[in-house]
Amino acid sequence: MPDLILLGLLMAAIAIGFWLGRRDRRPDEHAPAPATLSRDYFVGLNHLLNEQPDRAIETFVQALEVNSDTVDTHIALGNLYRSRGEVDRAVKIHQNLLARPALDSEQGERVQLELARDFMRSGVYDRAEKLLETLLKQAQHDSHRRAGRRLLIDLLEREREWEAALEVAHAILRQEGGIRRAAAHWHCELAALDIAEGSQAMARKRLKQALSTDEKCVRANWMLAEIEFDHANYKQCIRLLQRIPRQDTGFTPIILEPLGNAFRMLDDESGLVRLLHQEVERAPYTTTVISLAQLIERREGVEAAASFASEQLHRHPSLRGVDYLLDLYLLDADERETERFNLLKRHTQQLIQARPRHRCHRCGFEASMLLWQCPKCRHWGTVKPITGLEGE
């Protein structure tokens, strides 16, 4: 990272030198002196070569006059400060730019965007929000209006202002899939607040809006199923849960426990067995295999369950599957075998406990529990159960 910053500063120094050279080469009938670069430029370059980036930046800023030729360089220097975490200096540079009458509308809008980013980086959200709202009302360039809208949406999301975020995002929902996915989850967040306040009808409305916004929103069907279960509408709960694998098969493992609970409330174990057989054929996740094997054990005995689990493991190996198979073997083991199986089980348990159960498909963040928004990359609906030998 320090190498990248020094490289950026070196590029900025070259740009500054180019501009200063151009300025000094401009014809001046009163002073036809030979072209020379500013002394401050060489002082700044010396600081840079001596790995003193702070002093180099200060010198370059002092050496540059603010005009249409140097705005880009000032913006770049301010952004370098922000990337280094020195937001106060970035704010100072960008505010100094905004105060200059020489900026045209395009440059002014760019500076406003960068200043808003400065405020967001420093956590001064109210000032960033006011700046972006003004930009959206007055911007003359579509590219800056779009960038400002996305930045404002990001800010409102960070502040958990779901209603305001939906209002700002409304104009671009059809054009941007990522915003649609996020907006569906904002509806779910509002529905969760409604549920907490006892307003089930409003929550249902919100969740249907989520599905209308993004038909693949797994979370909306998940929450609707929870509501139906709480109201003893178990058949509707099952129907809603069965939609989830069709929305995204990667979420199949999360529906198995609530599905089992709903079928048990209906006293329909046979229906659950049939459904699990279908899911195993479609996507043999470890959780599905274990859930079905446990039912087979209860209905047909340990040997039948072990035979089924062993066959599935042969086709799709998994650590959790081996751990479950050891549980079955322990039920029929003699004293000597029990000791061996327990030793193996201690190893499998240690390996399972050391591994996360969920991973973000966007950035690779890993977690032990399901999260609807990745805390690292902040994308929605990208954290799913891990598949493979150490997962599902």
C-alpha cells in the first residue's frame, strides 16, 4: 500500500511539473525569460524521492494555483489524503476548490462528489447527505447525478434509513440489478421492524413488495414462512419454504429445519420423507442427506440409515457426513470399536468446529451463521452455506 501511494504521488508530481512547465513557457512580451519550473516543484519532488510524502504533498499544493488546468491535480491530491486516512486534509483541499469561482459546472460537481466522500469517510453523514441532496437537485451532468445518487443510497443504507433509501433508489431500480436486490432487503428490514411492533399485516405487505422488487429475494419468502408458521398456517409455510430452492438452490440447507417443524406440526412425516428424497435427488447437500437419514433411522433402523448415508457419501463426500456416519456406527459398536470410533469422531468434530459454515460469494468473507448482508463487502444475499468436502 505505501508503494502505491508513493507511485500515485510520483504521478501527481509529474502532472504538476508538466503544468508548471506549460505555464512558464507561455509567451510573455514583458518577460521573455527562458522556461523554468517552480522552485517549489523541485522541493516537493525532493521530499517525494526522500520518502517524505506528507511534506511533498504540502509543497505541491502550495506550488499549484487553482485554475481549470490544475483542478484534476488538486482533486487527485485530496483523494490521496483520503486514501491515507487523512480526511481532514482531503476536506481542506476539496473545500478550497469549491470556493474558487474559476470552476466550471462539471468540475464543481466532481469536487462536490469528492467532498461528500470525504465527509462519509470521516463519519460526518449529515453534511455528506446535505451535499449530495443539493447535487441531485442541481447537477447538470447525468454521470455526476448517477454517481451522487449511488453515493446517497450508500449513505442512507449505512444509517439504516430504509424508507429514504427506497425513495432515492426508485428512479434506477429497473436499470440496476444490484440496487433491486438491495432494495428488496430494505423492504425486509422494514418488515422486521413491523413484526417487532406486532404489525403482521404491514410486514406481509412489505415482504410482498420485496418479492415484487426482486423475485429472487430468498429472505422475503423465508420471513413470510416464519409469519405463517407463527399463525399455525403450516401448509402455507411449507409452500413458501419450497419456493426458496427454486429462487436459489444454494440456500436449500437453511429451509430444512423449519420444513421439518412444519411437517411435524401437521403430523405428516411421510410427506417430509418424500420432499427430502426429492431434494437429495436435485441437490444432495449434507444437511439434506443427514435430515433424511435421521428419518430413515427412525422408520427403518440404524442399518438402513447407515447404508443410505454411506451411499450418499460415496457419491458426494463431506466431513459432516462422515461425522454423522460415525454416530450411526457407534450405536452398534462393541467396546473396542467404540473406542476407535470415538477417537475418529473427536478429530472430525475438531475439524468441523474449526471451519465456518457460510461464505460470501462476492468477497469470500466467512461466518459461522447466516447473514443477509455481508459485513465486509456490504452486498446483500451473497452469504450462503459453504459447499464441498468441508461444507454442504
